[in-house]
Amino acid sequence: MIFDTDILSMLGKIGKVDLLRKLFPESSLIITFEVYNELLRAKETGYDLLMTF
């Protein structure tokens, strides 16, 4: 499964990123380099949205 920034940031804001593992237990969870960079920029500006995949 490939995820975009929108779903990851929304789940991160409510502290529910772990739902992805529950919903897709048999799938590899993948983000693109661009999504990673967007999330990294958010973290650098003070938004600690995600736990480690």
C-alpha cells in the first residue's frame, strides 16, 4: 500500500497512524520520497505527526 501525505498527516494529528497496520496487516506500508520530505518539513516546523513505520 502506498500512502500520500494527506492521510498520514490526518492520522498523525489524531494519533492513529497505527490504524494503518490494523487495517492492512498483510501489506507493506510504503511512502514515496516526496511524501517523506513533506512530512519531514512538517516535523521541522514543529509538527511531530508520525510514529516510525
